[in-house]
Amino acid sequence: MTAPDGRRTDATQYLDGVHAIVEALAAGAAAGRTGTAWLMGGNIGALYFRNGWVVGAELEGAAWVRTMLVNSGRLAPTAWNDFVAAWARTDGDPPTAVPDAIGLGAPEWVALGREATTEAAFELLPPNRPDVVADMVFQRDGVPPWTGSGRPIAFSWLRWEMDRRQSVLDLLQAVVTPESPIARLADERVGPVQVSAQQWRFLAALSDGATPRSVARRLGASTFATTILAAQLMRLGMVGRRSGAGAWRPPPEAFPRSLFGAALPAVGGARVPRG
């Protein structure tokens, strides 16, 4: 069997269907299996297991730890290659614990690994999406050595987090989805507006035809994170949904109170809330 990256591997299990795959991975985790789950569903990628723990992931064309650091400008592609090569060596000095990225320390590296792994699992095996055709080949090898640099994740926690993210996106459907065309709105607010660094990067990355998913790929961020950022900026009146009639902002009552609290008050009967 040849893996997507060209490596010859020993296929041990083939499955199709999101539910069957998730249950098989849960059983494998409980049994302490080690190997690579090559997945083709909502996207193409892999989840890596070591002794039943999820130790890393890769996701084709979307956020994983490499793209999160490289696309943000904090890490040169050659530096990532050096990091991977150092972990692959079996002789010489022990490899560095984290890639040589600007301002990157061990706690953030652990957090990035957790976010990237969750993003990959959510994109590859989206909950409540029976329309996604998913296939998996589980192989007893192919786990990259660099995955030993992070902190393992329990598959049971990963399932819980995937379900949580799906529930949040379900609540946001009337506001924005990962595939919604979005655009900056004309400044209709009274007074200055303070945004976070993440929100500013999101605004700067918006272009014609942008969606939360396309912004995520441009920034090297997770699609879930950029969908949340889009909703936050819509609530502030800075971003809107794009349609044939132009950009518009969902009404205040569309924003679920369980996520955002009480609606921002509108001024003068305006549809767009103002600060």
C-alpha cells in the first residue's frame, strides 16, 4: 500500500462511513494502537496514534502546525524541514522540543498542536454530516517522529471537542457558516472600535470572494476559529454577509444569546447595531 506521501506502508484496516470510522478509531485508542489513520472525507489528511493517544495530524491544504506557523510568517519553510529532519535522526544531539519560530515556546507549541489536531479531525470526520463520504486506511506505521514533540491527546476528548464545535456552528448557521461569502462593511459605527490582534489579521486578510474557510487557509488558522471571528466582527458591524445585493449584516436577534449574550442595542431604528 502506498500512502499519500509516497511511502510504502502496511495497510491493516480499511473502513468507510464517518460513524464506522470514529467508532473504529475509538476502539483502537482504547486498545492502545499505534499507527496512522489516513482519512479522505471532508478533506484529505491523517491522524497519528501512539499507544492509543492522538499525537498529531496533517491536513491537505488547510491548517496544521506547519501552516499555522509558516503562513503567519513566524517560521520559514526551511526551518520546519530542519525540525522534521532533526526528529527523524537517530544519532547525534537530541532534537529541539519546538520549531525555531518567532516567539514560540513549549506551552504555545502544545496549544497549536491541540488546535491543529482538532481542526484536522473535525474537517476529516465532521459530526452530523451524513453527506460526507469518508474512507479510512489504518496502517501500523507511518507516524512521523516529530509528533513526539507535542503532548498526546485522548481520542475521547477529541470526540467531545468535535461535537462541541459542531454545536457552535449549528447555532451560528443563521449568522455565518464556514462557506458564507463575507466582506467588510462601510464604517457605520459611532466612535472608535477596538479589535483584537486576531480580529485585525482577519480583517486584513479579507478579499473579494472571501469566506471564513478561505481566510483560514490564507492565515494558517483553523476554519472554526475564523468562523467565530467572522461572527464577532459581524456583531460589531464591521463584516457582513455578501449577496447579489451587496454586503449585509444579520439582524441582532440572529446572534445566539448562548454565545454572545444580550444583543447590542440599535440606534435610531438602524438594522446594524452601533456602539
